Amino acid sequence: MAGSGRNRSDVKPGLTVDIVLKQDQRTGKLTRGVVKDLLTNSATHPHGIKVRLQDGQVGRVQAILNEGDQR
């Protein structure tokens, strides 16, 4: 894994990430997608930087994937 997703500087549009959607926070179910927009303005967030994926889903980044991690 390339990063944890808690630092805004690590998250950039175009990266493939695993996020947890609001409705999945209790179960911790992850959703994989490509970052379109960063929605968190602060430099860090303890629960992950909030992003919008290219498919429109919004959640907090739990993991940033390396090119080799993508399947």
C-alpha cells in the first residue's frame, strides 16, 4: 500500500484508492475507485481524506494503491 489516505498531500485526482462510504462506516466495507475531487480542505483528517470518485461516490480514503496493487 502506498499510503493511508489521512494526509491530503498524498491524495491526488487520478489515483486509485479504497474508500469507505458513509453507509459502510459501521461495517468497514471498502469501495475501490479513482479519485475525481478532494472534498476535505484540511491538511490531515483522522478518518481519512474525503473524496469523490469518478463514478460520483463519496467517501473517506482508507488506502492509496500502488500501480502494482490494482487488480
